[in-house]
Amino acid sequence: MFGEPQASLGLLEHPSTALLPGHPKSEGEELACIEISESACSKDDTPARRAGHIAVSRDGSLFAVSELHGTRIFVYEARTMNLRQTLDATRGADHITELMFAGSSRQKLIVHSSGFVRSNPYTSQWMVRIFDLDDEYQTRSQLETATEVIFEAYSKAVEDQLPWAKEHVSRDLVSKLILDTQIQRDLARGTAFTGYGQKSISRDGTLMIIEHPNKTSIVDISLSTPQERFSIPYNYLTPEDMADDIQFYPDPLLPDRHFVAAIFAKKHELQIVDAETGETENLGHHIPRGSIIFSPDGTVVTMRQLRGPHPVWEVKSGSVLYSIPSSSSHPMMNGDISFSLNGKYLMVASKGSSGTLTIYDALSGDKLYDWRLPSAERHAHRQANTGRFQMGMGRLYPVIRHSASGLVVAPLDDGGIALYDPTTNRQGFLPSSKLRDGYHDAMNLRPGTTWESTIAPTAEVAFSPDGKIIYSADVDGKVRVWALE
């Protein structure tokens, strides 16, 4: 896709990094740009609804976008960019924190939200809802009819009995009442869960880990009514029984089975649980506190933790293969750590001003090279209407993603998106909508100054299944689609 790989994976003789073909891209080169709930992007830089989170279905036919700081979700057909349907995940003062598509014969969208419960405004609660998109599409007209009928009946009752309250009656009020009723129905039938659904989902998208107040459940989300396979209990009153981290484990000997790995606070020992039977194998390896990260083939494991170094163990034997050192300038500020999807590389993104992604050989632990974004460190754009320059620092946000085609994708804190191919040592950039003529953020404007620091919210990205297309929910609230070939 990006040329022939280098013959050697050793340290590069030259620190410079070549650009991917067609990069850096500029505004106007995207395949499409839309404003959620509207159509094509307009010249207006303040869309009525701003995009928040974004997800692409596993077959690539749909993508979903949530409203920033809101509860509405807009589902589009990927081929035509036409709006297919709208969902609402309202519950109290909720806001959506993440979107994911499940792996199923039917299109199912998993929505994570958090917020305050109306019955108790001081109680914050996490919720996971699973929307069957075909069911929601078919029942939408019924909900609209029910809202209208109930609104008319409610309005008449208020006018007859409580005329002073007539001005407070609205369709929005009735709609929220119906949505709350829907949530209670979904909780009862098992398509909604009170708890935190972390990003841990099985590779085939059929199982999900949900953390409840008193247990962690492994739930089969591929069924028409999701079912709990088994649960791991823990108690806040006895912290030694709590699981520090639980992740899906890809057993190299049984690739078609589902397994869960857990580390408990009491002994910090790695345990493997069969998701089919609930049977537990205690491997007896002492693991420090942190988040478990397995290689794609399940043979080695490392940890995401505040303090380095990061040891890398062989899963079955427990022997330490090597350790990844901390950043010398920020020993307690390591960012994301992950394996490439082909298992060849282990990557550590550092926080702070360095903005470095360090690439290691996943088998030997040898450091291969640092990706320091040399051409992203400074983005200066002339502001035509003010005569000022705007500077973007272009530092790595410490969360990296991997595409199916092998690209590493990292949001930048100026709102741009950086791409890197570790095999060919090439990089690319998608522009920040923050850094273009005519777009300003009042919080960043400093009257009387010549240079303006532009630290923006990071863009959120999602890939097509083949890794050739990126969907970005940009900092200006719009959704852009980019072809990587």
C-alpha cells in the first residue's frame, strides 16, 4: 500500500521520516464532510450539532456519530453518507462516552453513557445500552405516534385540571418520559446494563466485559437478548477480592474459544478464565498493578502503568522476556502502550512535550526507532482576517490506534491526526480544522499578542474494516472521511 518494506528492522541510519504518498493532506482533499443531522458541510464553522464519538460497523456499511456532550446518535450509510436513523440514549443528565458496534448477524450499536439520575441528582451512574438498529428503525414510527397521542392527552388533562401548568407542557417533556420508560423496559429485558462497559470486547465482537457495582460480568451480546455468561465477584469492603484489571485473552492454542484474563488485588496473580465454562486457571505469575495488554497471538503480555519500566512476560511460563524503560524526561508520564496488529512491534507513546512514539521489536525488545513527528511540531497558518499567525504544537495525544492495514494513528493536541507506518518508516498528516483561516476558539484568543497557542480537543477517529478509510469527528464538530490510498 505504501511501498516495499525496509529489509532490516534495525535502528534507522537516518532519523528523518519520509511522507506517505499524498501527504500531508489539506482541507478539501477529504472524500466527504458532513454536519451531523444535516448534510454536506457548510462554510459555517459552528454547526448546530457537534460530533463527539464515532464508530464504524464491522462490515463497514454503517457508521455512527454521537452528539458532543449530548445523548443523540446519528447512524449513516457509509457508501452514500445518507442519514439512516437517529437514536436517543437519554437518561437523566447523561452524556455519551463511547460507541462500539457488536459482532452479530444483526447490526447492534453499543452505547456507553454516564451522568446523574433524575431521581437522585447527586448520584452518578454508568450505563451500557445495546441498540438493535433494525428493531429501532422499525419501531421509530410507533414511538413518534405514541409521543403525539400521549402529548395530546397530557395537554388536555393539564388544561382541564392544572391550567397554571399548561405553559410547561411540551412534546420534549413527553418524549423524555417515553425514553425513560424505554430504558426501564431495556433494563428488565437485558438490553441495558447499569455498569461501566470498558473498551474490552472480544475480537469477534460477541462478548463484552461490564463492570457492575459489585461484580464484573462477561456478557454475550450477539444474542437477541444479551445473556451473562458468568461473573467475577468483588467487594469494595474487602479490596483484596477486587480485580485490578480484566481483559479478553487470545489463547494461541484455542483461537476459536473465548478466554478472560484477570489480576486480583490480593496476590497480583494472573488468572485465565474460560468464558464458556467459567473454569479458572491460576498461572501463578506475579504481575504489578496496571492494565493488561496482550500481544495479538496471546503469547506475551505487558502492563500499562504510571511508573516504568514495562516488563514483558511470556504468558504461559511467566518468565520476563525484557523490559521497556520509562521516558527519561517523564518517568511517570508514559502514555499508551500497545502491540501492532501483526504482533511485530511494541509501541510506547510518551506524554509531555516530547510527543514521541517509540517502536520496539516485540520479540527481542530491541529499540528500533523513535517517531518524533518532526514535520508536525510546528504548524503555522496565516490568519487572513486578523493578520496574526496561529501556532500548533502538534504533540502526540497519548492514545494510539492501529488500522487493519498496519498504520498507527495518533490524534495531536492541535486537533490534527498523525499517521505512521512502522514497516516503511513513513508518516502522514490529516489537517486540523483548528488551524485554518477563519476558525478561532475564543478561549485561545489572546488580544494584543502575535502568536496564539492552539491546544485543541483531540479528534476522534475510526477505521473502515480494511483500514483504508478514516472517519474523523473533528474539533470543529464536523465529520470528515479520508481515503488513505
